[in-house]
Amino acid sequence: MSLPVTQHNDDFATAPQIQVDHVPSIAQNGFKTIINHRPDGEAGLAQPLNMDLAKAAEAAGVHYHYLPVIRGQYTQEQIEHMAHLLEHSPKPIFSFCGSGMRASELYALAVEYVSKT
């Protein structure tokens, strides 16, 4: 895979923006779930639409979730939703945003939330 991937543990990795043609490679690398944290239109036409990525994931046999977030403005609902996805989604999980930072931050917040509940 030509993306810089940060492997947080055996079950979770983050990366910057993916393209539709990255999805088959993500699946071939063993990932079972993709989580998209980037709001549609954030980067204009250079960014693939959520629905196009979802279709590519379905074609590759990978579960797909759309949980768009804005950096530094994570809501409790988003943190709890991410915690739910981490607990219930097939693993390993591949999570992305524009740079990988939001995906990593939301992951850390969800893990912290789970540890306190």
C-alpha cells in the first residue's frame, strides 16, 4: 500500500486521505473495516466522495462507516459512536481523515472513554 499507515495496535491503524483505488489494497492488506472521518467536500474536488468510497468498500468486501469530525471539536456523541465502532466492527480497522491526525485523536478519545466506563 502506498499510503503512510500508522499501526496503533494489531486491530487499529490510521492514515491520511485515501482514494477509491486504494480500497482494494486496504482489503488485500487484511483490513475488515474502514472508517472515514473526513467530511465530504473538505478538500474540494481532490477528495473522493463518501458514497464512492463506500461503494468501493462494498465491492472489496470491507465494512465501511462514515463518522465525519472536525479537529478539536469532537462531541461526546462522536466519541461514543467511535467507541461503539471499535467494539463492534470487524477487525482490523483502517481509519482515515485528511492527515490521519483526527482519526488518531478520535481513536485515543474513544479508548479513554471505554476505559472510564
